[in-house]
Amino acid sequence: METSKLDEIEGELFATQAAIRALLISHPERSEAVAAVHLQLEKLTALATARPIPDAFLDGIARAKKKIFPNTNDAQQTSGR
């Protein structure tokens, strides 16, 4: 795949991760929203490990989790505002 197409896909992925993160941070029930997303990512990981999927795919899921979920700095933000 050509580099420009990979760059485009990576940009789309980062934008999606940022949008999901913003939704989690602003959700009025943040812990429930985080738990729901976590569960879905765990299901995705389980399905992926049951098939011949490249390790890079699983590594990508792990890296995405770090970018999606709120961190301690985000905890200072008021939920829903």
C-alpha cells in the first residue's frame, strides 16, 4: 500500500480515537462509558486472538487503548461539560 494512503488511514484512525476519547471524557456517567468501551475492545481482542491475525494488529489495539481511555489529567475535567 502506498505511503500516502497509509498516512490517510492513520489520520482517520487518530481522529476517531480523539473523538471517542472526547465522548468518554464528557460522558455524564464516565465510568460506565469507559467500562462499555473497554468490554468491546476486550471482545475484539478475544476474537482476533482466535484467528490467524498478525501480532501487529493486536499491538495496534493495545496502542489505541492508550489513546482512547481518559487518564489522570482528564479526571480533573468536569464530566458532561
